[in-house]
Amino acid sequence: MKYAVLGTGMVGRAIAGRLAELGHDVVVGTRDPAATLARTDGDAPYAAWAAKHGDVALATFAEAAAGAEVVVHAGSGLAALDLLAAAGADNLDGKVLVDISNPLDFSAGFPPTLFVKDTDSLGEQIQRAFPGARVVKTLNTLTADLMVRPDGLPEASTVFVSGDDAEAKAVATEMLTEFGHTDVIDLGDITTARGTEMLLPVWLRLMGSLGTATFNFKIVR
């Protein structure tokens, strides 16, 4: 499968690296590849990560999306619509668009608030903005390492999928299964992304209380 992973941060690197490890053709998308490779700020420059993942290519958002069968949005929720616009609506049309971002607003500090909730969701906003894409919301309720290696926990836990297209959700669920997820709950259409996005305030408080992000929800039934 040909994947485009849009975003070069911790989440994008985790997803891209794991997909490549599983044998997929992976291109990471960024606004300016040369600037991304030249950046030296932070504890983990992208160039250092790329040197260890020679099988993962780097391209512009549009180039990455154009050549992909499945596009994974792993960027900031606040910039999601702008990022996807840079990828190009034509390059997203007809494709499965897996959105794992959250509508977090850090303008008032930590913990963040949600800039959309209750009557709408970021997943829905993305679907409305790019009606030709087949948006699936998933993996936004756990930390990056557990997204791709759920066996980091001592027992199985739960992930969710939301989307209007059954085939797209099946493709996303296959990716989740490859990552090692064994309990995937289909919540329904894209409006159900409101529920998983609104789990984030609870998730953030749990992280503060537990002193770690290495945890997940488990639906016992």
C-alpha cells in the first residue's frame, strides 16, 4: 500500500516509521522538504530521524498526497484545514484520509481547550472542506507510541473509527490491525468523531494524574 503521512512531528514519525517497517511504501509530507531537513531546533531534528529511516521519502504535502492510496493526516489539529489545502483537494479526492488530529487550543496555556466540540468536530470540518475525500477519524485517543505498538501495554485496549464510508473504515481498520490493535470499535458516521475528540480533556487529566502518557481506554463488554 502507498501511504502519505502528512506531518513530521512525533505522531507523523511514529506512523511513517511503523508503516515502512510493515513493508508499505511511505512518503512523509511537509511544507518545505529542504527546510525540514535543515532544521536543527529541538531535541530530535527530522534529519536525524530520516537518516535512520532511509526507506521513508520526504516530499511536499501535495507531492506526497498525489502519489498515495491512503493519506494520513498527522499534523496539528489547529492547522489541519490549511495543511490539507496545501496537499490539494484534487490529490485527496477518492482517497481514504485517516485523520488522527485533535482540535486542541493552547492559546490559554495548558491544559488546552477544544476549539470545536459538542455540535461539530474537526473530523466533520475536514470532511466538509474536502467532500471528495473519504475521511476516517481514528487513533486520536492515545499517545503516538501506542498508536503503532499497542502491545506496549500489558493488556489489549480499544481504538475507535468514525466515518461515512464503510470501505474507507475497513481500510483504516486493516492498518490498525497491522499495528497490532485487536479491539477496534466502529462508532458510526463521521459525526461520531465528536465523541472521541471530546475524550481528550479526560485523556489530558489522566496523563497528569498518572504521570505518563502510556495508557489507553478499554471498553469492557
